[in-house]
Amino acid sequence: MTKKTVRDVEVAGKRVLVRVDFNVPIEKSSGAILDDTRIRAALPTIAYLREHGARVVLMSHLGRPDGQVVPALRLAPVAARLGELLGARVEAADDVVGPSARAAVEALQPGDVVMLENVRFEPGEEQDDPKLAEQLASFGDLYVNDAFGTAHRAHASTAGVAKFLPAVAGFLMEKEVDQLGRVIAEPERPLAAIIGGAKISSKIGVLRHLLSIVDTLLIGGGMASTFLKAGGVAVGASLVEDGQLDAARAIVAEAAERGVDLGLPTDAVVAERFAGDAASRIVALEAVPDGWMILDVGPQTVQAYEAKLQPAMTIVWNGPLGVAEWEAFAQGSRELARFLAKSQASVVIGGGETVALVSDLGLSPAYSHVSTGGGAALEFLEGRTLPGVAALQDR
Ligand code: ADP
Ligand code: MG
């Protein structure tokens, strides 16, 4: 990447303020951490800093406390899990920039790790308040951003603090930017994208940007219904965004203009109602029964998509092809996940639900890259500059 990383700076003996994204799913009743992928993903940076004698001060958010102290969103359990993974004690402060945080930072010895309280307990965090940023910066001699998942937000701990300290990327940030960057800048061709998920409105930016770079674009998920309806197909009670019909038509037209091979479903798994146990069957697209809804792509579509993906050297996938949370409508997405796991192409996967899906199948290690950033990965693929990346020093 074009930004400096922890490798480019001296960290020994320094207090290093590190923004991580430990926004992990937590079970409401017990407070148990349901998935620690995001904690594990930051371990290389934290381990490197400790091994090189840095005093490590971690910052993260958890959930949406909206500037207030919400006891269920305290980071102590996250700090404890991090401690287990590191095999070292991780002190958890019970405030962000208050006396507890200050005392914990002052007591740090080289190799020690302290975790500040949930930064979003402070109202200044999401407002990118320079006062908060300066207070946070006073805890470090150097700032490291390893929170790719929050890099699309200009908050005090993700961007503001970089105005007060030398700012470099951590290893996770570097990997994400390099891997996602390979897709949109000088990819090995043919380049194919599969875009699914619920709504065309949330993916329109990514669709438009990808159209200008891909050779093949395959559409699935709920948004396919909007494309199909725009093309005159009767989609019954399927999820359709009527306000996006013109946008869908524009994308189809632009794909034709650019010579992009645009794939739309040719068959579907339809259900009588929106429920995991609804009556369902596989139909050709011309035969969606009145009042039924498309909840997954059908086997013929999956086969056709696989054939189109066969020659690709780079493939990016965002958005499930169906309502993959429900067994009955997960087949298309699962089949695609398995196909991509065997593909010789570099395969990059992003998006919250999509990543959860491949990780549930135990397939994550089979791909070139599985992004830890949902919204951040999407914005990156839209070609946008992420504030958390922009704030870092150029190499
Ligand atoms: P990601 O988080 O990977 O970017 P999205 O959030 O865009 O993906 O979309 C995931 C959601 O899309 C899932 O909750 C899934 O149930 C929904 N979805 C997929 N296909 C359909 C469909 N045919 N009808 C309604 N919802 C769908
Ligand atoms: Mg999502």
C-alpha cells in the first residue's frame, strides 16, 4: 500500500495508540462473545508491537451506545478474550479518556497492553470532536489504525487523532487495502463480480463502480428481482424496490455499452411467504406463481454463473444469492461458496452476511481474502476514499 505501516516506524519504548475494530457480536443475555474473528484479525499487529517493546493502548467501539455509557457494551469481556488469545494480561480501563484510562496508560511497561473503554461512550467520537481526538492522542507517541472495518467513518479515534500524532497502518489495514485494492486496480483478468444481497439501493454505488472495471457481473439476491421486474418479468410478491427500476435499467444498458457480460437469474426458488419454513419450489423465471416470492436463485442459474466464472482470474463476491439465513433458501449461495473455494482465481469476499455465510461453511481459509469490513469493504469497492485510510501518512 502507499501508506506507511508499523514496519516503517520505530516503536520500541513508545506508547502506541492503536485503533482496532473489536465490534464483535455479543449474546445479549450472557454477554458471551459469539465470534472473535475481528479480535483474531488484529493479533498480528498487537503481537508485533509487543515483541518490539511498544506500550500498547487499544481503542475500539462496540455496538451503538450513541455517546452514552451502556453497561452491556463495556469492552472488559473483549479485553479478557484478547488476553486469552495473546496469552498476556490486557488491562481494561473503565473510561475512555478519564482517570481510569490515564492511570492505566501511565502504568504501562514495554510489551504491556491496555484497552480503553468503548470509544462510542464519548459523544465526541462519532462527531470527530478534535477535543476528544487530542485527549486520545495524549495517550500515545504514535497512532496505528488497524480498524479497517471502521475506516469508512471519520470519527475521533479513526481519523481525528491522526491530526495530533504520526499515523501509520497496522497489518490488517494493510492486508485489506492491498487485497481489495487488487480487485479494483490492475486486477488479473478476466475480472468477475457477483453482487447479491437484499437491496439494489444499498449496492448501487458498488454496481456502478464495478461496471467500469469488470468483465463479468453476476446479479443475485433480493436485488435481482428489481432487475428482473425492470426487464418485464412478473416476479410475484418478490422484494422489489420500485424506485430503483430505472437505476436497474441504466445498469443493464451501461453493461451492454461497455461490453460487460451481465448475468441475471434464469430460474428461482420461490416461496409462498417470507418464512424459513414456507412452502417452496423451483421454477423458471417466467413461471413465478402470483403472490409467491423469489427467495433464492435456482440450480440452472448457479450452473450458468459457474460457467461464466470458470475463465475468471479474479473474482469478487459481495451479497448472498438468496435468503441464506434460512436453510431452504441457502443452496444457491452455498453452492457458489463451494465453487469459489475450489476456483483457481484470486477470490475476494466482502460483506457482513456473505462473510458469515462462508465462515459458517468453514470455507474462509480457501479464499484469497475474506474482508473483515462490511460497509468499509463496500465503500472501498465503490472506489471511494476511506477517511481512516486517507488520514495515514504516505510512504
Ligand atoms: P452483505 O452483508 O454480505 O453485504 P446484504 O446485507 O446486502 O449482504 O444482504 C444480505 C441480506 O439479503 C440477507 O439478510 C438476505 O436475507 C437478504 N436477501 C438475499 N436474497 C434475498 C431475496 N431474494 N429476498 C429477500 N431478501 C434477500
Ligand atoms: Mg449486510
